[in-house]
Amino acid sequence: MANLGANDLSNLFKKVYGDGTIKAVPKFAKLMEEIPYSQQEKTGDMYEVSVLLAHEQGFTYGAHGDSNFSLNAAIAGSVQKAQVRGSMIVLRSGLSYEDIYKASQAGAAAFEAATSLVVDNMQRSFAKRLELSFLYGQRGLGTVYGNTSGALVLTDATWAPGIWSAMKSCKLEAFTSVSDSTTQHDTDLVVASVTHSSKTVTVTGTSSSVVAGDILFYKGARTTTAFKECAGIDKILSNTGTLFNIAADTYELWKSNSRAVSGAISMLAIQNGIADAVNMGLMEDAKLYLPTKRWNTLNSNEAALRRYGAYSQKAENGSESIVYHSANGATECVAHPFVKEGEAFLIPNPKKRVKRVGASNVTFRRPGKAEEIFLEVPDYAGLELRAFSDQAIVIETPAQCTKYTGITD
């Protein structure tokens, strides 16, 4: 292997990592793990998913003895196509000539040892970006409560510790709203540090225009007039207008439920939100994604109700999930580190009712150049890896979902 070229390195990469698709999904990426990626029918630049929005209404009733009675006209139900566009994300990472060629000449095991830290980190980093797009795409990472010389304090309701973990050097942008038309305050807010105890994200760069109420987005995720990331669960469950080419103000089955908790989360509060969804047709198992902090409250309440029997040398308590049974069946409550602390999301059977569609799952193979993994970096003694994805999510039954708001300690 003395005269390795880029193609040899690409073949070695594929031998070790395959196409680079995220196979071992990190535990924080609960939606990616739950929702399978599927190749839907594509019409033009959009993917189409059939959605039932109204029942058949062409019924006729007849009493005993009506004999040859006339029939009312047929009134067709409504099945429409939700039209979903995938959103592209590209991640670049560099490797030095020295490191990669030395390792590759020593064989596949040495190559994997030398590159696995970078490749694994790329996959984990990509999984986080996708998971946040699926949760909060087009809704932002958090809302600013106050700004003191670049120390941005976020509101309690929109804080999620998991969102801000490992975010050093990340570039952010601040906008005045989540609407299609908004104003941007400053650019390239670079994360210098995060103080979780005070919900503070300290940024460098010009941040003097950032004010209370501004919403933080990843750099490039949107412009002042358009979004470049897919619509996430929060956007879908908050929608009251037209989304994916279907109008929620025309079809109530395209509009989610909203349940204001206005206090601590509890079994009763959860069951009330489930009842809202059941009234709109939820008749199957569901999943509730809770902030970790609120999950702890539920878990503690369940633990307090537990009673031990005979003597045991070791007492075990707590759980990884809590299941409530209601009119719909079973609802599993799970903690999600990226869910903001003031809210929670009830989703019917995510494996079945939520679709993850697009042109490509995460891959290191570039469009049109599937055999080329490594790229030469002009003017630098190094090679580059790029990971690519084009996808979005859509919920087939928004009316059977509930967004819980106003959750506090």
C-alpha cells in the first residue's frame, strides 16, 4: 500500500465504515431511532404522503316499511397528499495527510483506529442536528430572556440542557420571530461557553442587537424570509394554517391539540392531553416525549407510590419509562434531553404514524460521486470528509397529537 491514492482511501473507508450511514443511533436521538427512514413517492421536488382528512358522508337512513326508498347523493371523504420537501444538511471535517496515510499503510485496523474518533464524532454530531430538526425545525433552539454583553439568558420554558451540550464554537443567529418574515439581530454569534445552572449561553462576536424575545437558530437554518431546515414536531403540532400543502383551518384533522398544564406535570395532566387526542381519533398506543427534568418529577411520584414487600439486601427503584393506560391503549412516557422544559409532545405510534422521508439518509457518499469518499482540500495538506443528508418528517395524524405547554416546577 505504498502508493495510496484517494480511491484507495475511499475503498478502505467503505471497507471499515460502509457508506457511513448512522447505524448505532446515539441514545439521545430517540426520534431517529423510533422513526424509520423510508423512500416515499417523489413528484417533482416533493415527497407525497396520503392523509385521511374527512370520512365518507353519503349515508341514507330508512325506517321499517320504507321499502324502495331513495338514496342520498354520495359525499366523498377526503384523502389528500401531504407534500413534503426534504432539507439538506452537509457536514465537513478535515484530516491531515500525515495521519491518514500513515494509518492506511498500516492496514484496515490502524486506519479505523486513526479515523474512528473523527468519523464517530461526525455521526454523533449529525445525529444531534437531525434530531433537533425533527423536534424544533423552523421553531428555534431557545428564546432569549435577557442579554448582558453577550451572555444570553434563555427563558425557563425554552431551555433544554441537552440542546446546549457540546455546543462550544457553534455559530448561531438571532431572529425576532418564528414566522416566515422576520428581522435578524446580528450574525455569527459564536458559542464560547454554556452555564447550565443559570440557563446562559455566552457568545462572542457582535451581539449588541440581541434582545429579549429573540429566538436562536443554528447559523444558516433560516433567512429572514425562508426556512432551510425541515419542519419539526413542534412546528407541526403548533400549525394552524397551511403546512405540507394542507390547510389546518379547513381540515380539523390536520390540526393538533394543545393542552395547557400551567404547573407541574402529573398523571392527570398527561391523561387530559391523551383524552384530547382520543376525542380526535387516537385509538392506538402512543408515546409522550418529556423534558428530562419533568420526567424526573413523574418518576419520583411513581417511586413514592411503590411499596416494598419482604426484606431484601438491595432495594431497586425508578424506571426507564412509565406507561399509562387510557382509552387509547398504552402511552409510554420517555425522557428526551432535547425537549424544552416548558412543554411535551404526545405522538401516536411514531413507528407507524410518523414518516421520515427524503432523497438520502445520512451518508458519506456524495450525490453523483458515490465512489469518492475523500476530497482534496485546495491549498492545505489534508483531506476532507463530508456527510450529507436530505430528509424531513411528516405526521400522518396531527389531530391525534397533543402539545403540552406551561409545564413548570
